[in-house]
Amino acid sequence: MKRIYSALYIAILVCAFASCEKKIDLDLNTTAPIIVVDGQVTNSATEGSMVRLSYTNKVKSDNSIVPLPGATVTIQEDNGTVYTLPEVSSGLYRNTTLVGTTGKTYHLKVVTNGITLTSSSTMPVMVNFDSLVVEDFPNFGKTVKLVTPFYNDPKGFGNNYNFFMFKNGRLIKDAFAYDDLFIDGKKITFPLVYSRENDEFKKGDMVEVVMTCIDYANYKYWFSFSQSATGSPLAVPDNPITNIQGNAIGIFSAHTYQKRSVVIP
Amino acid sequence: MNRMAVRKTMKVLLVLSLFTTAQKTFAQKKFTISGSVTSKNSGESIIGASIKVLNSNFGTTSNEYGFYSLLLSPDTYQVVYSAVGKTPDTVQINLSGNIEKNISLSEANYELAAVTVTSSKTSGRSVSGSQMGIEKLSVQEAKNLPVIFGEKDLLKTIQLLPGIKTAGDGNSGIFVRGGTTDQNQIILDEANIYNAAHLFGFFSTFNSDAIKDIAVYKGGMPAQYGGRLSSVLDVRMNEGNNQNTSVSGSLGLISAKLNVEGPIQKDKSSFLLTGRRTYADMFLKLDEEYKNNQLYFYDLNAKLNYELGKKDKLFLSGYFGKDALGFNDQFAINWGNGTGTLRWNHIFNSRLFLNTSLIFSNYNYAFRVKNGTNDIRIFSQIRDWNLKQDYQYSINNQNNFRFGWSSIYHIIRPGEITGNATSSINDKIQDKRYSFENAVYASNVFKPNNKLTITLGARLSAFSVLGGGNFYNIDGAGNIKDTLRYAKGKVIKTYYNPEPRVSVGYMLHTNASIKAAYTRNAQYMHQITTSTGSNPLDKWASTSNIIQPQISNQYSIGYYANILHNNYEFTAEAYYKDMENILDYRNGADVFLNETVESQLLFGKGRAYGIEFMLKKKTGKLTGWVSYTISKSERKINGINNNKWYNATQDRTHDIAIVGIYQVNKKWTLSGNFVFYTGNAVTFPSGKYQVNGQTAYYYNSRNADRMPNYHRLDFGATMQLKKTKKWTKELVFSLYNVYGRENAFTINFKDNKDNPNLTEIVQTSLFRWVPSVSYNFKF
């Protein structure tokens, strides 16, 4: 009896509180295409360095990239060698011989249709990615599996991190950028909490985590990205803070690259 | 510049006081009728009761404590005492010396009310006087209107009045005349309530069983109020019945309420204790799956009042409320306000009235997150101590003078984070912020003849930023240039603001008037929020060396008329308001426990203007109103929208409310309301792109898009159950959102779940067809 009453009560509450979602269509303004720079220099010989140039697309079109081909892309290391990144496929510029070194600053220059875009980024000290562990977490009445990267933040402020997580080779579209304002000098044990139910880990899933150590401008970019550019209505929408100079958006990053993987037991 | 402002204000105050003394000297021999107006059944003092001398233009209204004073030449007068929901009383007075006349008015029963045309059944806007921009609502008036979850809530009912807009579906937060929620000063028995929301705003902190009435000043704020730009919501608690002990309460879908009040000494002193608690969680506990979750709030209102003698009265009132929300062990948050007010009313003589108040107010939240080896707690608090005095001096029947002062000491604990030994967090306790907010004010209501009323007032506010801890200098990009360290108690900077308040009312004929007002307001405490609803974690920041006080100037004009034999009231008000030093977050702001919140802020200006119309039917079996507002609210902030003007989030072009209450018979009262408003201004993406494999949206101009229009119809019915001498019982039914409109709460852009290569636009709506029933009793 008690049980029935409580079930009834919950049913009433759910009726009242349960948000109701539906797909809608809206008239949206469309801006003229804007150049998007997505470039990186890594310290990994396998990853190398690459720059992807594209244009913004209509919101209602699919998510495929509108490439910007035929640009001249170069990266200069400190005041030394200038590396050219040849176009390996439409809009993708790559040079595997450019392997970055921590402490060095990389200067990007893109010339396309008479427009010049520049940016620079310094590769920070690499903090060791100690291990990746699977943990159980309670989540609204059930238990879910999460992965936690373990690392030790070095004493002294100024370390910034960005993590990328892949499930069975597919990128999980959540940004995980941290600075060390609250965690300076500590052993870090924060799990990477994904936001979509679809991404939930199951037994046998292969989860890979890439840990990158990034400079402050990159941290600001990814932090503001996760706050305001993901289409979520919970924050005021805005464009992430770019480090590209010139009429373009996007990010150029010189970062360290470490990858670890684990199979969900 | 500040010093000049101070000098100017002092001059104004000086002229005002000279003016009043001059009036005094020339006054002929006159006597006063003074006393208090109370309710016969409960002994509660009546605020704003009308005291009118029949066949003359002499009259006044009772003040916040029911006290009134009327100065007249010796003669015989017929004096009419009337108030909302009360039967008017006419008293003959032979005035040959000062007279004390305490009046108690009995409840108007509905048969009487239906025929009594002279007594206005509803309060609020008034044709006479010079006060404008005010809306009043008593619990009495609101009690028959339909409400969501059957939970009577004055903060939701006032949203049906023009110029006051809801912060969202089912939300108790309000936007007044294009301002933000933090620009409303919400005071309960004079104590500031920093977060007037329970459960993210779906309920307000005001338990209607404990509340007497609420007055909202949207403009033309009297000089005794200050500290916020957009409005003052003055909420007064019941005092407690000093005639009989009574118990009342209600059982609803969401909460149970109990109210006990009664005399301590009959006619002299009384107490009131009102509690409310939601009980959704008690049922959750019965269920295995939900039993470890926490979700409740409670309120406690208490009041004692004691008559110390004929001339002195003491009040002690308090409020305490708390919300708790938790999911298993992983996450818990609780927040709440606590206030205390000690008031002393003193009558020096029949013409001079003094109220002295000592007020305490506290708001804090605590947040706990646990995952794995991390157990992290976050705490923040804001606390005020306030001492003030308000003198009301009735100089003659043409001049009413009011003056006083207020001092508030603010202590903010902006943020404290602590972790357990195994957590990855370093404990961090941010410097406490201390400040001192002071004001002096004076105003005079001058009625030279029966047509004209002029209110001249001025307030001088001073805000001192006090030391203790680090302060910063910041460059244009928000980077810290240098750090300044101050000893505790050292005055770092004092801001002065003169705030003139002027209003004029002119009676065109006995039933119509025009009014105009100019009001300047300064605001020293700021809350910055990214969400539209109420977020208990939203941060309050005090004015500092970098954050400037917000300033507004409001100009308004209005037309007021009682039409069709006083059965209807038509009013229209137009306003223009400019605002300086408005705050917003910098793009990508990180304010969570940020030591230099200033580095994350941008400053700019705002402007808001509009016209508000209201047609009200005051008498008869069918009462109600139609209100319509057309308005605009814009911002211009350096660093946002290419420094160009853009729509404020709360900018809503049209806002309509239709309210009707129909008294079918003694047993049944039916009610209904319909609302429509333009959707909020929002920013939708105008493009998208991929970066590092993630979908990102491109935004072009701030708040250039609109949420869909909002509309909703509600029905309510009150059934009076069998009345006995001791018991009154009623059942209240409501149906919220009768036709089940799916009003957009949020609109989200995201990758399609099944085909991530496509974008979908998803609208979330909250409340469709919310029925409720509650049972009210009193004995």
C-alpha cells in the first residue's frame, strides 16, 4: 500500500517536473563563412604537426568540414628553422618532421587569398601521465564506470592540461581543460566525466586518453569552449577566446602528447 | 566630483528643512487626531488604511505600523476609516484638543463588499497623492488566484501586474522594468533577503501564511528606500493575533503549513509562528531507487510584538529557511537565508513617530562533492548588520516630513574550498570582504491644495570599501597589474551618491490625476549571473576599488482614473530609465572561487523604457484586471557585441496578463488568468565548425534572437467547506497551464544522438497541465 502510494506520488511529481523535450526548427541567421584554424605542434614523432583550415558552415548543414585548400602554411621554431606544412589532403596541412620541444615557442603563419593569419604557442613542460584507472561511480541510483588519469602536478602555478578521451577509437565530444589554481603540487585523481548517456562505458570497451600539457592561451580557449560554444543553453553563448591573429577563429597549440589506454573490465 | 555631490545634497536637505520650519511658524492653532488602525478580528495593525475627512480634501493613510496622524483646525468632522477587505467605519469627531482615536475595522464579508462601492476592494495604485510606480498586493487579494502546485506565492502573483515580469516558467524570480533580478531589493520586515528563492526559484522564500502584504516600488521610490536600481519589494509579516489564539494550516501537493498565533496579553502583545516544509522527499524515501536522494526546503517565520506602554511598541521578527538537495553521497548542496529584526516604535507625540530597527541578515550556501578519493566542500556567505532610524513628522495638514538614516555593515565570505586529505585540492580560503553602507535621507510631502501633491526628497548614500586582504589593480584585458594589501578596517575608498527623489501629482478632477516622478538610485551590492533562473551559487560582490556602484535615473509619468462610477480603475505609466556601471561577465569568465572576480568582469550601461497599462474592475461579483506592458531593455558593454547596444536577456516587447475572480456564491469562488509575453532575447548560433574533432557553434551578435512566445492559461476554484463558529475549512483546486502549452524553457543545439553528423535543435519545456489541490483550515 505504502509502495503504491509512493509510486503514485512519484508519478505525479514526474508529470509535473519531468521536463519534456522535443525537436524543433528555428529560423537562424547565417553569417558569411569565417576561416577556422585548428593547428598543433606536438612532441610526438607519430603525431607530428598539422594544421587544418576550414570554413564555418550553416548550423542546419551536416557536420562535415568545409575545407580551405591551397593555403601556404609555415611554422617557425623560436627564431630558427621555418618548416613548411604541405597540403596532404584538402584543407589538411601536415609535416611529420616537425617534432616540437618543450620550452620552445612555435610561430604559425597562414597565407591564403591575400589574407595572413598568425599565431604562436609555447610548448610547456611535460608532466608525466602516470596511469589510467577504471573506477565505479554512483550516478543517480546506479553505478557507472569512469576512467581517471593519475598525474602529479608540479609545485608552482602555471601548469595547464587538456584531455581527450576516445571510446573504441571514437572521440568523446567533451572538453576537459584544467589549470592548476586549486590543485597545485597535488596528486590529481579527477575522473573524466562524460556528459552524454550514449557514451556510457560497457565491459570490453577500449578507452584511450590523451593528456596534453598546454599553455595558458590554450587553456583559456578550451575552458571558454566548454563554457559557451557547445550549444548548451546553460551559459551565455559566445565564441571561445582564440589565439589566432587576423580575421579567423580557432586555436593553435604547441603541446606535449601522451596517450594511455585501458579496457573496461 | 563626489565632494560636490555631497555638498549639493546637503544643500537640498537644508532647504527642505528650512522650508518645513517656515511652514511650521505660519501654521495656525490646530489639533491632531492620531492613533492606530487595526483589524478587529486579529488586532493586526493595518498598513495603508485610508483616513479621510468627509466632504473635504483632508486625509492621510496609516503608516507601516498602522499609525496615523491628522492635523486639523477645531471643528466637527466625519472621518471615514477604510482599508482593503475591511468594512469602512465613519466616526464623528469634535476636535477641540488633541485626540487619540484608535480604530479597529472588521472584516468585510462578501455580500457587503459586493455592494460597498466606496471601499475599494483592492489596493495598489491610487489616483490621489504623488506616489507612482507602486503595486501592492495583500494575501487577501491573491488567495483566490490559481497557482502552480497549489502553493500560494505572492512573488508569483505580482508577476501578473504590469512592469513585473517572471524570470521563467513557474519561477518566483522577477524582472522589474527591464532590470535584472539582483536589482530588486527584497526585504522581509526590513531585513534584506539575498536569495528569495527555494528550489532554483520555483518557490519563493515567502510563506504566504505568514505574510501580511507586499508593496513593489517600480519607480518613484520614497527616500527611505535605497540600495537597488530596479525595485523595492517591501514584504511585511503578520504580527500575530492579539485577540484570540488561532491555528491554521494547509495540506498541499508539495508542502504542509502550520500557523499558530495568539495573544500573550490580550490587546497588548502577541506571537506568531509559521512553518512550512515540503515533503516530496518523505515519499522518495519509501522508494528503493530514490531513497538516498534529498530534496526539500523549509521555512520558519516567527514574530513577537509587545506594547510597552501607550507610546512604545516592540517587535521581534525572524525568518529562517533552508533548501537541501542531494544525490546519494556524491553531491549535496544546501542554502538558506536567516534574518532577524528588532524594531521599536516610539510615539513622541501625536505628530512625531519614530521607528528604530536593528536588523541582521545572513545568506550562505554549502556544497559538497564526493567522487572516489575526493571529498570537497565549498562554502560562501554574505552577512549584514543594519541599524536605522526613521522619523515621521506631521508638520501640518499640508506637510508631512520624513527623515532618517541607515548604516549597514556587510561581511562577505566570497568562497572557501576545502578538501579531505586524499583529495587533489589545496584548501583555499578567500579573503573576507568588509564594507560599510550608510545613508541619510529626508523627504517632505507637500499638499498646497486639494489638487496638487509635491513630494521632494533626497537620499545621500555613502559606501566605504574596507580593508583586510588583497586588492588589485587590473588592466583593460583583465590582467592583474599590481596587488595592494590593506590592513583590516582601513577605508580603501568611499563612494558618495546623492539620490534625489521627486514626484508630483495633480488631480484633474475628483476621479482622475496625472503624476510625474524622477528617481535616482545607487546600488553597491552586485550579483552576477549567467543563468536566467535562480542559481543558489550565484555570487554577490560588493563595490570595490574596481567595481563601481551602479547608478540609475528613472523618469516616469502616469495617468490614473477611476471610471464607470468607480467600479473600474484605469492607469497608465510610462518610464525611461538609464543605468550606469552595469556588470557582465567577460567571455570565458572563470568566477568559480576566483580571487579577483573583477578581472572577469566587464562594465557598461543600460537603458530601459516602456509603457504600462492596467484596467482593473474593483467591485462586484467579478473582479480582476487586464494589464499590458510594451517595453524595451538594452545594454551596451565594452567588450560585448562589438561595443554596440544589444537586447538585455529580459527584454520582452509585449507582456499581457488577464486576471478574473468570480464569486459564484458563498461556497464557490472561481478564478482564471491568462498570460502572454514575448520570448526572452537569446543568442542562437549563426554557424558551426569542427575543431579538434568537436562541434563548435559560431555566434555573431548577442541576444539578437528570440525564444518562442510564452503563453499560458490557469484555472482555480476555491470551495468553502461547512463553516462552524470555530472552524473554517476550504479546498483550493488549481490547474496550471490548462491547454498544455509547451513553453520553451531552454533551447539546445547538439549533435543528433543517432547520427552525430547532424545537428538537432531541442526545446525543453517544464510544466504542462499541473493540477493541484490543497486543504486549508483554521480554528
